[in-house]
Amino acid sequence: MIAEGERFPVESLPKPLEGPTVVYFYAADFTAGCEREARSFEGLYDDFRAAGVEVVGVSVDTSDSHDRFAQECGLRFPLVADQGGALTERLGLSKDYGDHGTLAARVTLLLDAEGEVRRVWPSVEVGGHAEEVLAAARQLAEPD
């Protein structure tokens, strides 16, 4: 699994980094846990942006699926379609979900403005997670 101090392949993101960025990997669009997680980040999106932090979601779903999911959840942040799972696999973030196949594990990364992974949250529990990530992102964006 990608670790703190390693460089994230920022070229896989929809736009160049303009500051710290939260990249969260999730299993699939339109699943209960993934929808709760997306809505949690969306609920705090204005706070992330006020701190100068972007949020990006990544799963192995298609761009069309992401478009529908983003619309249904009212997401204002981008979703990356890692169709085929090449990025997810390269970063060691794939998880076997049995009958559902190999998808992205629920992992969140906090990147600095240069793309270095500054914090990793493996095996995320959705409740309170977005708030915890926001607190860490604020510290990174506004160092003492």
C-alpha cells in the first residue's frame, strides 16, 4: 500500500494540484457505505475549499457511472474513473469483495501541494471520517 512520504501519481488526477488534496478511494458508486462517504465529504466541501484543500474520489467505476453518482449525491468535487483498476492496483489499494470482484479498498490519502502522501487512513469507517480528514487537511494547509 502507498505509504506516507511516497509520491502519489498526480498525473492520474483530473487537474494539477493547486494545494493540499484529499484523495479517497471507495469500492463502488451507488452502494450504501460509499454514498454515505461521498455525502460526508460533500457536506464539508465548502470547509475543505475554504482551507485551500481539494477533494477527489476514486473508484473503478466508469465515467458515466461517476457522472450519475455525482448528480444523485450532489457532488461538487471530481470523481476519477479508474476503469480496470490500474491505479488502484499500482498503489496497493485493491480489495477482493468476493462475488462483487476486485475493487478499491476504502482508503483515504492526504497529499501536500507537491503530491507527497502526508497521511493515510486505511480501512476507513465512514462515521466521522470526513471531519477527521478535514482537521488534518487544515493543519497541513495552515502550518504553524
